[in-house]
Amino acid sequence: MHRKDFLRNTGFAAASLALASSNKLFAASADTKVKMGIIGVGQRGLNHLDLLLRREDVELVAICDIDDRTLNSAKEIINKSGKKMPEIFTGDNLAWKKMLEKKQMDGIVIATPWEWHKEMIIGSLESGIKYVGSEVIIGISLEDHWEVVHAAEKYKAHVMMLENVCYRRDVMAVLNMVRQGLFGELIHLQGGYQHDLREVKFNNGNDVYGHGAEFGEKGYSEAHWRTEHSVHRNGDLYPTHGVGPIANYININRGNRFISLCSFSSKARGLHNHIVKQGGESHPNAKVNFKLGDVVTTSINCVNGETILLQHDTNLPRPYSLGFRVQGTEGLWMDVNKSIYIQDKSAKAHQWDEAKQWLDKYDHPLWQRWSKETAGAGHGGMDFFVIHALVESIKNKTATPLDVYDAATWSAISPLSEKSIDLGCQTVEFPDFTGGQWMYRKPVFALTDTY
């Protein structure tokens, strides 16, 4: 049996086993009340707060934030839910440590600035929490990622990066098509974060989005912290939206792995031009030199022979797109033109089919089952699934479907791309966070309609 056939067949076997046991798991844990906490209730954290409050199987016992405005918004949401007000921790940057010392929790959600993620994840594990859901990314340096992996292994705990795009409806339909062999053997994949963030990185210090050219101490919400990364760093600073789905398509860390990476960056003009347009040539921020190139392109090679192209494009005017392309020996999907072509199955040779007809036909079982529950959830409903997966994993005392090795592998693209660019766009080796276990681990993500 060829290796790729072996991996495919073992994946199908795992799916059958999971399907057989899922009803038993839910029956055994239906009355379990999961004690949860949240560190960070800014714009992202409020979405997670709302989703946790919707669940009857969750008791929210604590929240932590140091901004009165965001805490007041959180309190309003909690009051409207009719749920008991959790204990609130605030006052200084270390309030989260007091929360971990005082409260006993089954799981925690971290939705804070990137530079806090590693410390908060490890602190949560050290406090005895066995399930941590962290917003992307999980670290800044490569060493940060190793430390998170080692901590999860040491405490035999679960760290799930809450990468919601893995659950986007079209992304999951394409995953279903990949697993059913519609595209043949996968050859090349593309994705990225192509999103005009100029009005996220700058505002007037009061509005969350836009209306000014301030950042840092004078900025509010993400402009308060995120823009500093564009000043000091040059690389793919946000790779996981693109690479997460791609990794699931080609079973990264589960029979396949990334082996090398090469990045290169364009010049930086977009953020400076935005400041001048909003505040004029004399604005103090017009003198800031931004290190982040406007378009950063990263190429990754895989041990099974696939190539991946990622692009980080957040500083220039453009409509939102993650730029997915999934191409195999029998056809491809491209999300930019919303099209699919399958050899010998498309309506006409060498002509695109509208993607919708294929995506509807191969709608993933998770979306078929839970689409009603996604109503009102953020980002078109896909936010529901990351919280659902985290809570159900806690209830069932099972590993999360996206684990610490996935989190580290996807997130580490940032420091690796920075290193590659610093070395003059040299190819750098990609670390194996699984310690060789990628050869034996089996696919687990979204094999059933449970979580």
C-alpha cells in the first residue's frame, strides 16, 4: 500500500470510530456544567463572552480586563443574558494572575494583545487549568512557541488556538471535497491575510475603528497595541487565517509537515500614506518609519511535496479576501473568483463553475447540523464552532480538535518569516514541534458532525 493511501485509509477509520462513539460521549456528559473564565473582553473577547453566555452547559465564573470601557460593555452583555455576574478582576496588568490564583476553572479563553499570549497560556497551565483557548497568535519569538508546547506537554493539558477560519463554511465544504478526493492529490495551496487594516491600526483614541491617525498610547482598542508590531517587525505577522485551513487539507502534523520556509517583503508605504491622508504631513506619526512591508509573501515546502504560498497584505486599500487556492491533480478551488473547476466533472472543459453549487453539495456535516446555532455568532457564524469545540472537549475530557502542535506550527510562521527576511530572504528550516510524532498521528479535525 502506498503511504498516501495508508494515511487516507487510517483517516477514514478514525472518522468511523469517532462517529460510533460520539453519541455515547454526549450522553455521558449532557449535564456537565463547565466553569469558564475569560482574560480580555475587548472587541474579540466580547464575541467569545456572548457565545459562552448562550450555552446552558457553561458557568462563566470570572472575567479579567484592565479597561473600564470594555468591562462596562461586558457587564451589559452579561446582564442582558440573565446569567449570574462573574467575578471581575481588574486594576493592573497582572490582574489576570490574581484571577488564576483565586478561581477554579475547567477552561479559559485568552483574547488579549499578542505579546501577552504566551505568558497567559503558560500561567493558566501552571495554575492547573487543563484547557486553554487562545486567540491567535500564541507567541512572538520562536522560543515562545517551544515554551508553550513544552508547558502543555509537562502539565498534560490542552492548548487550542481559536482559529475560526478553519470553520468557515466554504472552507469546510472544500475540506469535505478534499477528503472525498474531488481535487485528486493536492499539489499546491495558497492563502493569507489580505485585509485592509488601516482603520484598525489607527483611530482617534475614542472610536474603535478609524476617524484618526493615532496609535500606541493615544490609540484605542487594537490601535493601542497592534500597530506597534508594524513599526518594529517585518514578516507575516498574522499567518493563521490562511495556513490553518491549508494545514487541515494536507494533514500537517498528522502524516505531513512543513520542512522549510522562505519569505520576502515589499517596501512600506501604506501606513504612512494613511497617516498623511488622515492627519496631514505635519502629524507626528507621519515621521514614524514602519518596518512591516505592505505585502509579505511566504513560500513553504512540505515533506509530502506540496507547496504553499501565503500573503500578508494589511496596509493597502483592498477588499477583504484570504486568497485561498486548493489545487490538485483533478481540479482546484479559488475563493477570490468564487470558482471551482473539476476535470471531467465541471459543466464545460477549461471553464470555471460557480463555486456555490459545489459548496452547497458538499456542505460539511458540522454546518449541516449546527447552522441554526451559529445564527448571530461572529464572523458569519464560524466563531460558534471554536467555542463549541473547546467546551465540548472539556465536557468529554478529550483532546481539542486543534491542539498545541497545530497552534505552534501555524503561529511560528511569524518569527520564521521575520528571520528569513532578516537573512536576505533566505530559506530557513521549519521546526518539528511534534518531535517526530507527525509520522504517527492521525487526522482528527472535523471528522464528524459533533465538534
